[in-house]
Amino acid sequence: MEKNILVIYYTQTGQLGQIVDNFIQPLAHAPGITIEKVAVELKNEHVFPWTSDRFFDTMPESVLGIPAELKAFTLKRTAYDLIIFAYQPWYLSPSIPATSILQNSSVQAVMKNTPVITLIGARNMWLNAQEKIKKILKSIDAQLVGNIALIDKHNNHLSAVSILYWMLSGKKERYLSVFPKPGVSDQDIQSASVFGKTVLEYLNKNDWNGLQNTLIAQKAVEIKPNLMFIEQRAGRLFSIWANLIITKQNRKPWVTGFKYYLLIALFIVAPIVVGVNEILFKPFLKKQINKKKQHYQGLN
């Protein structure tokens, strides 16, 4: 019996497109499977590379889930056996294009009562974004059956410098020949096919039970406690800034204030807070940390 899969995503730099292509490779070569791949575009596309002002100005809409208008696209079918939704987090939330896709009525219609797998391409913090995606999928009666998160595995501060260099210069290369190459590593992108092969096995069984546990065993959703600790606190602060900035008629000075706050918090405050947490709290909170890790790795 033929299986029909929809793969829908937005990519600006091309990285998520590469992740998608490698992930679906085993599915695309399997007999009896038809894949419809839709790369969505914004009607008013963000110019890449970014300027510093535009880059930080996207924070409020990202955090508050305010969509942008998409270019018209058509889905070939009214129902699919599986939907793969690939997205990027922006400011610890689903990117504006990701939110826009999930608020599209055609996408919501085909996702209803349909198995959905989320495929994330991120710097290293995706937990808050996925929690928001879970809520959206639940609200439209989609069935989240799996999640894979590919991240930049370098040191948090080094990768932050690298990603800013990439976003503001358009060059995916080692900044000053010292910092690591930004983004998800080429090896991890190519290895995404391993997860696609796993998905194929469960698709052929017509049973998604156990898929996420298998993906976790394959290290498809690794969670670092220190980053989890930072993200939980930063998410609340981003929400405060977003709700403040969105009310301002002249938001530029407020966005500039947020930019410098973020840089100070990332490079000065966060290391101190993480250090204190490591020494004073983490040794006594192992059970709570493991429980939270299991929640973020899961689908509920």
C-alpha cells in the first residue's frame, strides 16, 4: 500500500534544506513511498545576510508567535500518512516562518489527526521552541509521534560568536580562522539519514509506538543540563522584553537595549549563574534534572 509523506519547512541559509534532504533520503528511496516536499517562502522575505538591527528586531514577533504572510503554496493532497515539519528556533521560540506555516489553514487541515514528526535545526537551544510547537500541534489535533533535534555541538559561547558572524556576514566559515565553523556540522547533517531510516521502519509497521524512545537511544535529542538551565530562565526574560517592545511605537531604542542586554547576559551573567548552579544546586537536584530531561525529550 502506497504511503504519502508531506515534508514542509522554511530555510533561509539552506542548512535546514540540507538536513531535510539527508533525513528523507531513506524514505525517498523506499518503494511505495511518495514524498511531497514544500519549501515555504515569506511574501516579504528577510534579506540574508542580516543587518544587526534587523536580526535583533525579529525577537518580539518570534517570542510572541506573531506570523508573517507566506507566499502562496499548494498542497497536492488533502491527507497524508506522515507529515515531517522541519523548523528553526529563533530567540528560544519557533521562527516566524515556522509559526506562520503552522497557522496556515491548509497546513492545519492536513495535520489534523495525522502523525507529525518535528525536525529541528538549531544552534543549541531548542527546548522552549519545541514546547510551543507541542502546544500548537495539540491545539490542531495533530499527532506528534517523533522529534529530532540537530544542533551545533561546540561550546556555547564560541558557537554564539560563530552564528552571529554567519548571520551578519552570510559566510558559513570559521570566523578569524579561530572560532568553529557555525551551524550544525556537515557530519551531523549527513548522518540525519540514520534517523530517516528509523522513521521508515516504523512507517512500514504502521505503528509509531516506541519511535521516540528509539530516536532517543540513537542520540537524536541530546540535552545538556547547563543549557537547559539557561534556557528555562532566558525564556521568561525574553517574554518580558518581547511584550515590552511590541507596545512601543518607536521600538528601535528598545531593541538596541535588548541586544546589549542579551550580549551581557550571554557572555557575562550566564557563565556566573551556571557556575553557581553547578556548585550549589546541581549535585542535589539530579532527580529533578533527569525528570526535566525526560520531559523535553518526550512528546507530551
